[in-house]
Amino acid sequence: MTKKSFFTRRLILLFGFGGFAHIVVLIMRRIFIQIENRQLWAKYQTQTFPVQGNSTLRQRAANKGLIYGVAVRKSALSADTHLEEIVTRECGIIVPEWELKWNFLRPTPNTFDFSQADWLANFAGQHQMLFRGHTLVWHEKAALPQWFETTVNHENARQILITHIETVVSHYAGKIHSWDVVNEAIEVADGREDGLRNTPWLEFLGTDYIDIAFRTAAAADPKALLVYNDYGLDYDTDKDRDKRTAVLNLLKRLHSQGTPIHALGIQAHLSGSEPRFNPEKLREFCHQVANLGLKILITEMDVDDQDLPLDISTRDHIIASVYQNYLSVALEEKAVVGILNWGISDKYTWLSASKPRYDHFPVRTLPMDVDMNPKLAWNALAYTFDHASKR
Ligand code: G3I
């Protein structure tokens, strides 16, 4: 045997063993999580959500000085009378899921199309609901017009951003409760010390783009609550812990330089199979945000049921428990002033496409089912609002 083939065989063996060990570790980890989940899910089956009276979520929240609402799509709300019925019954606030994003508002670099968002703003006004805006600055390609990538550059980025915010915020000035001014600007995995995500805005304008956005929005509508909105802040994992730290650092920096920011939006896209929810960590985080003088909104709440048991009663119990356990802790903090679900009915949820169940059965993530009937998740919200302290 030549020396070369001896080394090749040793390398193959080594890599083979390494790969095998890695797979074993992954399988063991998966089994461990499954065991933890099963114990947790069994515990959730004993959790109860007794609700009295016929009050809506809107009324129950309002009784405690809270605002409750959901994200809606104009295409669904204008075509589905059952959806219209439950939204107008249950909600004190709505937020467009799509229509205030750049891809809807900016057909070309020099034109604005407010028709769809205006329809929703008028709908809110006609039904005595508040209206909130999402979002003025977001890097996500799926929410940007096609011209963005080929048009925006170092030379024109500042002016394009300012024009966008001035035009859109002035259009709704006096009619809007709050704006998600900057969305999802933190991504620790991008490796920067300040935790900022590498986006076109950061590349073209540097770290100041966040301050510019808030100042421009405040000048265009001095009355709107201006929000920084982000996800991945919920669990007791290294990833979420690092993100909480980076978001807090960002908020402290903005606060110390006098940026007109008024609130943190915690998206709260929760998971039915994430065993590492630690009430203490969420409590501490909300408290730290409140200590900066900021309000908190829970902006996009839902619970993914991707690998939960198929049985509907078991699954609904788990989802309701996740809602209640999270929200009851968040609402201990008086700075939390509003709660929104990212949709109201399982008929219209981004999770059907983005996180479908592995067995392909329909997801059951929101307070109402596909026929607009309340599920146990609705009871969990109602129960939690009823037991929240008044603010
Ligand atoms: O453009 C087509 C439209 O013409 C068509 O009517 C529609 C029919 O399905 O599809 C449209 O594209 C969709 C687009 O939203 C609308 O702009 C995409 O398929 C869809 O993937 C896209 O996803 C949305 C995403 O934001 C990007 O805007 C989700 O529905 C929406 O739930 C999601 O919302 C985000 C928040 O803004 C920020 N936080 C996370 C949250 C979930 O990802």
C-alpha cells in the first residue's frame, strides 16, 4: 500500500466517524427535546381558561387600559363578511399585514399608491378602531418593490428614505396610533459588535439610518407613538438572550442620543414546541425596556403548531397555554399597553405557507378557527386580559 492511499483511508475513516458522531448528537438532541416537549404538553392539558360573560377581547382589554387588535389584509377583509364580522367585534386596533410596506406603497420610485392602505384606514375609522402602521424601514426583499435593488445607492439612499417617511407619515398624520418605524434591524449572527443587521440602509447610510428614520417620522407626525419592532426576543436560548442584549443596547443608544423613540414592539411569534420559555427572562427584559421610559407593544403574536400533536383538542390546549403563559408574564409589566395577533383567523395566517405542519394538516395558530369560531386560544387571551392588572 502506498503512503498516499494510507492517508486517504485514514481521512475517510476520520470524516466518516466525525459525520456519524454528529448525526448521533443531533438525533439525541431531537429525542431529548421531544421528551421535554411531551412532559410540557402533558402539563398544559391540565391548564384551564375559565371565562365569564360575553364580552369581546376588545372590551376585556379596554377594561384594563389595554388595546387589543390584529393584522389584516385588505384583500381578505373586503371579500369575507365573516372575517369582517369578527374583526369589527373583537378588535380595538388593526394593522395592515401588507399594505403599508414599500412593495404596496411604491409602484415606482416617484409614485405612491395609498389606495389599499387608505381602504384599511377608512375601515378602522368607520368602526371606531385605532389604526397602526407597519413598517417604514425594513430590509426584507419580499416587502420591497423590484426597483429598490437597482435604484437605491449610496448617493440617493438618504433622500429616498426621508421622502418615503415624510410622505407616508404625513399622509396618515392624526389618524394613526403608532408606527413601526424600523423593523428587525438587529441580527447578531451578522457578526457586528453592535448587533446591527447588514442591510442596504446600513450599507448606504451607516448606523445613523435608524436615528434619521425616527426623527423624520416624529417631524411628520408629532402625535404618533414611534416603535422599534423585532422578533426572537422570547425564549431562554443563547440566540434570544444575545438578541435581547443587542436590542436593549440599541434602545439605550437611541435613548441617550435623544432619538424620538417611544416604544418597543415585541413581535412574539411563539412556538408550541419550544420548551425553553423562562418567565423570569421575559419579565426582566420587559422591565429593562420599561426602565428606559419606553412603552411596549406585543405586535405580531401567534403560536406555530408545526410539530404539535395532530389531535385538535390536545393541540388547542397546548397553543392556548403558550398564549396564556407568555402573555400573563408580559402583562405584569405596566409599560405593556397593547397586544396584537398577526391575523385573527387560521384561514388567513402567514404560517400556513411559512411554517406548515409537517403532516400537512391545517395550522391552528390564531384565536379563531377557519370558520371564525373562537378556539381555546381566544379563551386564553380573554382569561389573561381579565386577570391583568389595570394600567
Ligand atoms: O404579491 C403577491 C400578491 O399579489 C398576492 O395577492 C398574494 C397572494 O398570496 O401574494 C403576494 O405576495 C406575498 C406578499 O407577502 C405580499 O406582499 C408573498 O407571497 C408573501 O410571502 C409575503 O409575505 C408577508 C411577509 O411579511 C412579507 O411582506 C407575510 O404575509 C406577512 O405575514 C409577513 O409579515 C412579517 C412582518 O411584516 C414582520 N415580522 C414578521 C412577519 C412574518 O414574516
